[in-house]
Amino acid sequence: MTAVVGLVAVLLALPSAAAAQADCPPFPAHANRAPSYPVDELWRLLDYTVNVIIETDRCGRVGAARLEQSSGVAALDAVALEAARGWVVAPEYRGQPRYRLPFAFDPLPEAVPARAAARVRDPFFEERRSGQVRPGLGNSAQGMPGFVADPVPIGFMQIPEAIAAIGPLAVFRRYGDQVNFWLRDEEGLSLFQLNGTMLVRNRLVNDGQRRFVVSSVLCGRDLEACRQSLAQLRAARTRQQPLPLEAPAP
């Protein structure tokens, strides 16, 4: 879930700056770290790119950083800028005052394997497997809510049943009190998030033109606690920025 980063383009040359580096401190390569995908944003299930322009001194230390290309997600932009401000340009790349740092955010913990024909089919399996939902769930010009209710039922009646079905097939990660299960099967890519009072399924779908996420909730025994958790979740999620549907491979 870290960003893949490269120093790919010099934006403005500054002749002779590289010659005056003898008194620069040693290059701290460990400082050049890619930002992590914020845990609270993992539900988005989409890759995003942030381009940051950094301005450096003759020793490659960043003095200023600004966005050139926003991801459309404020939390990703913020961690990209924070990471960029801590970078130091390696000696072999010095000599320019400005550079472009592209941060490519991947929300998946690793390559999630495809799991086919391994799960019991419920009455709504085929509808979910299509990966499509009706158009009009959100406004493409203004984005859409962070929590968009999945029009297709989650497919499980109880949380233990869901965990028993997906647990052995999914990639598992725990973050504090939250347990995440990434699953890729005939229904596409989903992230199940268990926080104790409810299980939230975030499912990547499309409406024929855009990709975005719909969510469904499965409550535990304490229904009032589940309702409160759902209200908090809805309030905490910022708006989605749907991405164009990728063209099928030739």
C-alpha cells in the first residue's frame, strides 16, 4: 500500500550548480520514502497519481513543494506533499532547482490473487459478478458521496458466516481495531472491513463509463452500535472521484 516513486523529469536547468557540493552533508537515502496509502482511504480500491514539484537547494534538500497534479483525494495529496518535503535529491541528479516527483498510490497490500469457483453462490451472485450498476448513482461533474449504497445485497446473513467464507480466500491485514480482507474473485475486487460492530463490503463497480465503489453493511448483534458506527462512517468518508472505465484489451 505504499506509493511507487521515481524522480523522472527535470523541469528547469541551473548550470554549474552541481559543482559546488563539496561541503554538502552525506546523502541520506533513507529519507526518500514513498508515502503510504492512508488506512482510512483504502476503501477507494483505485490507483491514483499525484505529481509534486519540489524546489531544492544546491545540496538537494527540498525547500518547497507544491502540487502539479492532484489525485482528487485530499488525503492522498496531503501525504504526498508531506513525503516530498522530506526528500533529498541524490548527488548524481543535482544541478537543477526544480524536479517533478510522481507518487503512484496503490491501495492493495500486494498482488491479490484471483480466487475463482471457491465460494458458495447466493441468489445475487450473478448480479454482483457483472460488476455493473445502473447509471445515475452519482454526479460525474461533482464526484459522488464516499458512501454509495450497494444496490445488490451483500450475500451473507451474519458476520461469522461472511468471515468463514471469505477469510481463507482473502489477503488479510489488521490496522488497530479494523480488520481488512481484500478479495478478488468472479465478483471482481472487494474489500471487507470488520470493525467489531459491523462488516462493510466495498465493491469496485462501473456504470458503463466510470469506475467507483459501492458499499454494503452487515450488522452484528448490537444493532444500535451498528447504526452509530454506520453514521460515523458516512460522515467520515470524503467524496469519491470516479475514474474513467478502462478500455478492454485488444
